[in-house]
Amino acid sequence: MKFAHRAAVAAVCAAFALAPAASASGLNDCIHMAKQVSSALASAQPGSTTDLARNQATAGQSACLASAYSQGLSHYAKALQLLGKA
């Protein structure tokens, strides 16, 4: 499971290399939030709330990779809220 989270963070980091400078701030925020969520998920107890948080994290990653940074950050924030880390 840790590999999947690291792969997700790596994918967002790879997208950063391709992003225009104007959107670098949004992508930096996405990378930061992705790391926070990944860490929170790694220490979370299994359960339905964790599954919901994982789904939110996946949606956040997808949105950030599509340059929809505010939407991605919203999903990451929801994931952290579900995990009690917000």
C-alpha cells in the first residue's frame, strides 16, 4: 500500500516538471497536500472512513494531474478531514 501512495506522489511530482510556471503554486500545494494525505493514510486504521479518505485522495490526485488544483486540494482536504488530521 505504501508503494501506491509513493507512486501517487511521484506522479504528481512528475507533473510538476511539465507544468507551466504560472500554475506552479497550485501544483506545489497539491504536492504538499498529497504528502500529508499519504502520511495520514499510512498511519490510519483500516475501516470505511479510511476507504473514503483513500477515494478522496485518489480524486485529489486525478484533479491535480488534470491541472484542476483547487478541486484537487478540496479532495485532499476532505481526505484529511475524514482521517481526523484537519
